[in-house]
Amino acid sequence: MNVILYLFLFFSVVLNIGLFWYLRQLAQNYTSINSDVYSVRDKTYSLIEHIDSVYNMDRIYGDSVIEGMISHMKDYNEQLKFFTERFTLSLDSEDLDREDNEKEEIN
């Protein structure tokens, strides 16, 4: 009887250690993905600002191709914002303020 209890105890400890390791790996992967999403979002904001500044140049002002690119980038930005909110656990208040300010600047 004691042998069976010791076997269950052994398997329980091994299972708990395995689950702890798996959850730790999962959290590390999530953190990596989270930082990648923020990086892509920041690069997208930078690209939108660059295209907008090119569009507002005197020589190119009113170009329909660039205007279409700006519209497309704004749509892409909205989609990216949706995925950022969906796949991140929480945002700092600084991030929320920054997103609001960037949204106002872009629109």
C-alpha cells in the first residue's frame, strides 16, 4: 500500500514540475510575442508619420497615390491596434496616453 502512495506522490511531483516548466516557457514566449507586437506597432506609427510628411511636401501635395497609401496605412493601423489590444495582457497608462496622442496626430 505504501509503495502505491509513494508512486502517486512521485508522479504528482514530476507532473507538477513539468507543468511549472511548461507554464514558465509559455510566459516567456508570450512576453516575446508581446514585445514583437509593440515593435511592429511602433514601426507602423513611424511609417505613417513619414508617408504623411512626404504627402504634405510642396512638390507632392495632393498626389492620389500617396493619399491612397496614407488611407491604407490608417486602416492597417486600426487593424494593428485591434490585435495589439487582443494579444497583450494590459497596457500601462503611459501607453494608453501615447496611443491616444498618436491617434489624434494621425487623424
